[in-house]
Amino acid sequence: MMKQYPRYVSVILDVAVDKALDYGVPEKLVDAAVRGSRVAVPVRGHLRYGYILEVKDSCSYPRVVPIHDVISSDAVITEELFEVALWLSKYYCSSLRQALKTIIPSTIRRGFSHKEQLFVKRNASRDALRKVCEEYRNKHSSQSEVLDVMLRVKKGIFLSELMELAMVSRSPIDSLVKRGHLSCDVVRVDRSPLVGVEYFKTKAKVLNDEQSSSFSAISKTLDDKAFATHLIYGVTGSGKTEVYLQAIQRALDMGRGAIMLVPEISLTAQTIERFKSRFSDTIAILHHRLSHGERYDEWHKILTGEARIVIGARSAIFSPVKDLGLIIVDEEHESSYKQEDEAPCYHARDVAVMRGSMSGAAVVLGSATPSLESFYNAQQGKYHLHTLHSRHNSATMPVVTIVDMKESRKRTHGSEFSAELLDGIKKRYDSGEQSLLFLNRRGYHTAQMCKTCGHVMGCENCDVAMTYHRKSNMLSCHLCGNTIVPPPRSCPECGSSDSLHYRGVGTEKIESALHAIFPEIRTIRLDADTTRHKGSHEKLLRDFRNGKADVLIGTQMIAKGLHFPEITLVGVLNSDMTLNMPDFRSSEQAFQLITQVSGRSGRGVVAGEVILQTYLPTNSTILHASRQDYTGFYGEEISSREIFEYPPFSQMVKISFSGAEEKATLSSAESFRKELLRRLPRGFKVHPVTPTGHAKVKNRYRFHFLVRGPSIFTLNDAINASKKDFPSQKKCSLLINISPQTTFF
């Protein structure tokens, strides 16, 4: 006879089981077992962990086993986030298990907890303890050393610090506690990255007419407790951040919470300082450089309502904010908001809009170069468009000069610096101003090549040329991290000696070449090589802001989100690099990158200048970017998208396959494509299977194909049905990417 339980639950497991499993709930756990709770359950003789999806009074299965324990006394997943998870799973063609794994931080899934330490305090007045200290000076010297330290501290001190400062073991401290002179209590340690950091408080600035208009419209949505999406299209330096700050204050005044998303590379100390100096409320910071303990503490503050403001990168959109009233996505065009290499391949901007709809919250998207999809939605009336045409505080837009590098290299004997750029750097150095040089390639040289046979030193694990790094004297693969130290002196292909030479230029060589020309100029280089260690990114930017360098050299991490009034010259060393990519978004990405990095110049009282070095001086994208002419670029690009039926005039999905065996992976891709073709109605275009831009990464071969059509839901249904009928391939993995940011890689 089946054992009866007072309650039953459906549980979604962390492990690779993509359907809910039913369990009984023993009487002692009934009150704790609520929807969203984390539980431990038996699976084939082992304890596994998961989340309660549903609580019910009966179960249709003849035999069920009981749950082992309820790990969390409260729901880890709120009702709202459950709805987000269900939508995420359906829209992005992933399992609910994968969706919940994305929403819930690994620190929660791995069972991290609060950090606790013993805190020692005085149990008597300072005068009383001084007398005790003198009395013990000769009889109990170690105890007197402890009291000497305790007399100097304000309120108390952690036990570990007390032992270190007094240079004693725990024994004399315990003796003083027993005698009633001191007390020792367990306290929770706040591991927030903002603990102990002091900020000068700032007041709200007076908004100009355009800012006021944007703020009023957002405020009305907040006051109505309604959902609406606002797109703020404002030129670089137009004061979008001030609108965000005042909108957040409005939400807080109403007792509601706010999420502020920024690109990972823009989540700097400068950004955090702007917000922390404005709000007295607790702010939670979420980004990938936090330790597990820091991330756990920040997430727990959000869950309990202690933190009502969340600032973070992509995954912060899943923060369990109580009574969410406002979601802001700054630099909404940024590709880093899209998860590309793991299911579900969500876009944080699109999740923000959907979550706002579910929560009745105002959603604000902001950018100087909005994505074509967002601007198109605004033109169609789906979003409310607000335009900020001019820079805040009367700052002027920089003067832009386009330099034809084909002609320049003839005059400068192949130099990567044009005469115009060198003159500009020298002029800024002489006047005490700062310059920024942008090149979206790190390393010293981008490849090592044999002059005799043409062989390029490539990674043995990946289909990519290895980059030469001079400081460490090695060739490195930027995909898998494989290195060759030192680089070979003879060609491994033809055996020719002294025929290997380097080609291509990265940020490391630019820095070296600049020092050769101007030995006295101080530089700071900001790229993935110089920011490997925790805190290094913030330190380098702080040093530059404090005037410890004249020139900042870097990759795309310096292209946006930085506000340095002393930068009056920006040099873009290779403006058309992105244009060479065989991708329908290449023009859009090139325009955005050039416009954003150009916007770092002239943000103070001194007028700025931008020098664009290019081999395509008449290219329309380059010309539009040089004029900061977004509407002109949009009009040209949207017409092209419409002709070729690319997004936003169609829905697009990229279906990728990777495996250790090339033929088997290709065969799987072709089979899935045929299955999908059979299920899709007319009006959908299924592209052929092709190798990806990097056809092999980490010894896995990669193929993909694109699908375009009028309805994303019809596409999703066909893909999900094909996945069910498609045999599981242990040696081949499948990834569904809805609305991919790139169709090449």
C-alpha cells in the first residue's frame, strides 16, 4: 500500500534531469516546504538538491519517496522570478532546470552561507579596565596586553584581530571573558565590497529641458505603477546618468526597488561612486569579479529587502528585488548583455522588458547609439522615445578628423601613428591634458608567420593564430589560453630557420612604439593582460584620473562608461576593424564602437578632438560616426535590413553544434536541419550548415546554421519538437541561440 503524506511537491533538480520529480513531504517539513524553497532529495541512492516548483495535496504516482530536508526556510525563488524562469525557458528554448540555474547564483546552489566571527567588547568602563590592566601588568602580562588593545578600540574588535594586535593566543582573552572584564559574541561579517568605503554625498543636479521631459515621462509611469518602456537616446555626455539617478530616487520615495544594469566593462569604481554618493540606502553590487562570499552577502541583502538598489552586469536582472518599480539598462546596445555560449542564450535587455511587464515596473533603456531593434521599436510606438541632443553643462561635441592611413603610411614609412595623431598627443602633453588611444586588439603582434612557406603559428587546440606577447615572450591563444614559451625560431612546417617574422599590431606594441617616439610621456595600458588581478582595473583607472599618466591605451574596456574631463584627444587607431567582419551587424557595431570611444573626448571645459585612422575614409559608416549622426546611420542601415529581411524585419535563430569528431558533428547538424525543415511552414528561410568563424575551439569542431522567419513562437515550437525527436548525442552538443548578436562565430 502506498504511504500517504500530508503534502506532495514537484522538484526541479540541479543535476541534468530536465523534468520535475514528485516527492512526499513528511509532517515535520510541511510548514517549511513552500514553492521556491531549496530542498535535498534522494535520487538513485544519492542526495541531490533542487527547488520546489509546486506544492500539492495529492500525487498521481503510485510510489514516491519523501524529501530529505528543506535547506532554506524561506523561498529562494520568488513567485515573480518563477514566472521569469518559465518565460525564459519557453522563449529561449531551454529547460526549466537551465533557466533556474541561470537565475539562481552559484553561491546559493553550492550552499554558501554568511560569514560569522567572534567580536570582543569591553564589559566595563575604560577607567575600570585601566585599573585592572595595571593590576595584571606583572601577574598576567598577556592579559594586560589584551586590555591595552581593548582600551584603544572604539566599540570592539574581532577576536582574530585582537589576537594579532596583542600577539597572544585565545587563552588570556577567554580568561578576561570569564572574569567579566570582556564579552565575546558571534556577529555576522558583511563582505560587501562597499563596506568601509566613504563617499562624499552629492545632491541632485538641475535638469535641463530635455532631461526634465525624459524624467517627467518616467515619473508618470512610476506614479501610475504601470509598465512602459522608455528609450533615452542621448549623445555622449548628455546627462543620461543624472536622469537615471533621479528616477531611482523617485522609485525609492514610493517604497519601490530598482535595478540598474551596466555593461561589465563599465562597472567601475567611478560608476559605483556616482550612485553611492547620491543614495543613503544600501546598494548591492553584482558582477563576476566578486568572491563567492561577497556575491552571497549581496544577493541575500536583496532577497531580504535590506538593499533596494541593485547595480550590476547582465545577471543582475534576476535579482530578487522586493516590489520592483524601475529597471534601467544603460548602454542598452552593448553585446555583453547577451549570453552567447550557454543555454538559455538570453539578452538582459529583453528580459528587462519582459520582467518590467510582469512586475508593472518602468523600464528605461539608454544609449548614445541605440541598437537598431530598440530604435525601431521606438519608431513603431512600442517604446517611448526621449532625445537628448546636446551635452550637459554646455560641453561641446569633439571635432573629428578622418585620416586616410593608406596615404599616411606612405608619409610615415609604415608607422601605426599618423602625423596628425602624433601632433595631437604632443600638443596635449605640452598643455597638461590627457589623451586616449583605442585599439581593439591586445598583445604585441597578432601573428607569427613564415616568410618561406607562409605557415602561420596557430593553436593546436583551436582554429586561430596565436598572439605574440613581448613582455612574457610567448605566443598565446586567446580562445583556450594555450601558450608556447618561448616562440619557435624555425618554422615547424618547412624547417626554415630565421624565416619567421611577426605581423599585426596590438596594444602592447602601441604602448612600446609611443614610448620610443615620446620617451617622457607616461602611459597606462588597460586590456585583458593588465587587468587579470582583482582590483587592477579600478586601480589603473584611478591612477589615470589622478593624473599619473598622460595617455590611456586600451581595448574596448576604455571605449565606454568613462568620464575623464581631462581627456581632450581620442585616437582610434583602426576605425574599420569591425567593418571587415562577415556579419550583418558589423556596420552597426563599428558605428557604435567609434561613436562611443569618440564620446570620451571633451567632456570637460576644454573642447575635445577625435582622430579616426582608417583605410576606408569614404565608408558611409565611418562618415556617419565621425559626425555622430545616429539618425543618418539608422536610416541607411534599417533600409538595408528591410531589403534583406534581417532583424528587426524577421526573427533569427542560430543553431550551433560542437563535438570532438568533425564528421559526426557535421552529420548531426545536417540531420537536425532536415528535421527542422520538415516542421517549419512556408515563409521561413533555413540557411545551410557552415563551420563557425572559429571552426575549432578547445579541440571541438563547431558548425552552425541560421533560421529566419516572421514568428519567433512558430520557430520555437518547431525547434522544441525537433529537439525531442532528435536522438541524444553524447559526443555532440547542441545550442539554441535566439536573436544572436553575431552570425559569424
